[in-house]
Amino acid sequence: MRFIASGWLTCASRSRFHAYAILFLMTARILDGIKIRDEIFAELKGEVAQMTAQGIRPGLAAVLVGENAASQLYVKSKIAACEQLGLASWLHSPPANVSTEYMLRLVADLNNDDKVDGILVQLPLPSQVDSKRVLEAVSPAKDVDGFHPVSMGMLVSNRPGLVACTPAGCMEILRRNNINIEGANAVVLGRSDIVGKPMALLLLHANATVTICHSKSRDLHEIIRRAEILVAAIGRAGFVQPDWIKAGAAVIDVGTNKVTDAAEANRLLGNFPQRLEKFRAKGNVLIGDVHPDAVNTAGALTPVPGGVGPMTITMLMSNTVKAAKLRRLSGRFQPASVAR
Ligand code: NAP
């Protein structure tokens, strides 16, 4: 609902009206990732219980090399999600000086272990390890991150397979909020292998008209202004300005940028005094790639944090269950048999 100030208001009521108008102008529907995570978790929990009753307990093996604090935190939350859903999980933690050969042997063992449905190699790996070789050694049938070239190839040719978790999560957000994709002008900002490219392909296969932008794109704001669906994944805090967004557009903000500079926080959060207060207390704040004031121009918007973030782990769990179903329930070991 949007208001336009009109002449019949008295001065006092006009200022009150102004305050209300600001409230009503903040009309973007918030696309709550935590709510969708909870919905999907409830669905997965039921499926896992059913499969376990049939003697097939889906399981995820995580490989965490060394002692990178952020990686430890990510892996811990992935294992916790497995436990919450009743999935089996295993943690392998080779030391930081591990060799490529050791990693390849470990991945081969996990490929051959029938109880393991998904293999997660937490990145980054230490510099002496050939990350590409290790990731490509993961069986495509257990590639729950969706990074394997076979998984990417399946996606390009629109055949069923395991899809990278973050873009798959963005699609769940759009679909579960009934945002029309077919025929929509969709702009994907960013072209990385793990977010931008698979995101663009998923939107294309859902019949959107897709434009992919990157750091060399010209007239970016003009392109963004035409988007009915905008997915921003560039890693630049508050880059997309509110007035670049088409009124009513659905905006999926993938960016997670930790802002520590007070001037930048003030610039981005001028209209969010409570968040600024938290920044002052904590010394940092998480900001997406879209300026927070876009809440006044977008029709629907994922918050940061609490939008796309929770969906990445959710889709990892979903991919693990999917991989288990098709490899073990259908008796096939082909990525092509994994339903998307
Ligand atoms: P990335 O590999 O660094 O790729 C960034 C992409 O953005 C590149 O394609 C780059 O273009 C483009 N880009 C950079 N600056 C730009 C600019 N000024 N204008 C237009 N395009 C620009 O990043 P990523 O891994 O895709 O991640 C993107 C963001 O999403 C990061 O903030 C990351 O933290 C976040 N993320 C969040 C989750 C989650 O779970 N919420 C998961 C993954 C990533 P070029 O190709 O031309 O260099």
C-alpha cells in the first residue's frame, strides 16, 4: 500500500502522515529464508524418518582440513543440521599439511563407502593441495555441493542432477513465495561458478528471460532497472542502489559482506538506527550486495542476514537426501537419476 501526501491535511496531521507514509512506503515483502528453511527441514525430517525405517539412513561425510576458524564454524553447523534431521554424518579432519594424494585416497574411500550419500569437501583447501583435482575426484552421484563439472554439465543441458546449494536455495525462495518466474525479466549480477552461472541457468530453465552481468558490464543500472527478478551476487556491500530497482521487483540478495568501517556503516544504515546501534556495540555488521534502503523500492526482498544464508545449508541437506534416494532407493548410481 502506498500513500501520496495531499492538500487536505493540517500541518500537525501532515507530519504524522509523513511518519506513517514512510512506514507504508517500506513495503517490500520480506522473503524470510529462516521460515523456508524450517518448512524444508520439516519435510526432510519426515523423508529421512521414512527412509531410515526402510533401512536406508542418508548420510553426509564432511572433510575439513586444518583449523580455519570460519571453515570449522561452517562444518559444525552442517553437522548440527544433519543431527537435527536424523541424517548420519561423519567428520574427517586431516591436518593442514595434508597432501593431494592423501585427499584423493580419502575421497576414493568415501566414494566407495555405501553408507555415504554426500561428500562435502570444505573449501578453501591449503595451497599445497590441488583443490580442483580433489573436487573432481568426488563421485558425481555424491556431489552434494553441485560443483563437479558433471553436475554443471547436467544443469547446462537441463537434465536432472545435483545443483549448487546457494542458487538452488534462491529458486526455493522464489517458488515458495509464488513469485512468477516464467516470462519474467531476470537479471543475475555476478557470474561465479558457484552462484551466478548456475543461478542464471536455473532461471533460464524456469523460462525467465535472463541477463547476466559482471564487472565489465556497461550501464549496469539501466539493465538492473528492467529486472522483475534481480539476483545480486557480487560481494560488494550495498552496491545496488534503491533507485536502480524497478518498482515491485523481487530482489534476492546473495551478498554477505562484513562491514567494519564506521563511515560505511553510517552510509548504509542511516535509516536503520537499531542496526547502527548494534554495529556500534559489535564493531561489524553483515550487509548484502543491495543497499538496505531498497526495502523502499523493491516489491519483495530477502533480508541479510536471514534470507539466502539459511538456504545454503538447507539445500545441502536436501541434496544429501536426494542423492541417497536415487543412488540407494532406485538402485542407480547415476547423477542423471537424481531428481531436481
Ligand atoms: P565471486 O566468485 O567473487 O564472484 C563475484 C562476481 O561478481 C564476479 O562474476 C564479478 O565479475 C562480479 N562483480 C564483482 N564486482 C562487480 C561490479 N562492481 N559490478 C558488476 N559485477 C561485479 O563471488 P561469489 O562466490 O559468487 O559470491 C558473491 C557474493 O555472494 C559474496 O558476497 C559471497 O559472500 C556471497 N555468497 C553468499 C552465500 C550464502 O550462503 N548466502 C553463498 C555463496 C556466496 P567478474 O566475473 O567480471 O570478475
